[in-house]
Amino acid sequence: MDENLKARIEESFAAQTMMQTLGAEVASVTPGEVQITAPILPIARQQQGFGHAALTFALGDTAAGYAALTMMEPGRDVLTAEIKINLMNPARGALLRATGRVIKPGRRLVVVSAEVHAEDENGAETLVALLQGTMVPV
């Protein structure tokens, strides 16, 4: 692995003010896979007290995008061209963990996926959402 890979991802991530607002952090970086975690804060809950789907989507999209970025050479970036989400279960718990993965790297398009799990106070995890999309290198 490129020794600077994690530093490149973390530097880019630090510029995302929305992720800062949500309390999100980069948990791990390997080529083709990035994990991002965020607490389910009171500002990110829906009317029934679960983590809002917008929080789930933002974390999944971001993890998938950074997974794609791990496949790019330094100085490049990616943008989401399209991404679909299937919400599987309510986001109950203390935090969300999004794991983004590269399905097919490419020079013009990168196909990605992400799984988002909710983790409760005891460490039990529940699959909350599956995402699949396409990133465009820029």
C-alpha cells in the first residue's frame, strides 16, 4: 500500500465540513476499501428517534467515494455520478459504520458499493443500508 494513501484520504476528508458537523471520522483505509464512522447525534435523528436516512446516505456515499479515491493516483479526485440506496433497517444505536468498496475500478468510471451498519451500546451490529453507484475520476 502507498504509505501516503491514508494521509491523502484523511487530508481530503478533513476538508468536508458536513462530515465534521456529523462527527464523522475515517476509521480505516486500504486500497479499494474505506470505513467511516459517525455517532448518531441528536441533530441527525428522524421523528421516531432513529438515525436519519440522510445521515446513512451521506456516510455510505462518502465511504464509497473515498474507496474509489484509493484507486486514483495522487492529485486526482472523484465525484459521485449516481448512487442508489436500499434502506434495510432503522438506524438504531450509538453509531453508524459505513464501509465503501470498489467493485470495478476504471479510468472513466469506478463502480462502488457501501454497506452501512448501526452499532448499539453493546457492540451488536445491524445492517442498515446497501448502496451501489458510480464515481467519476476528475
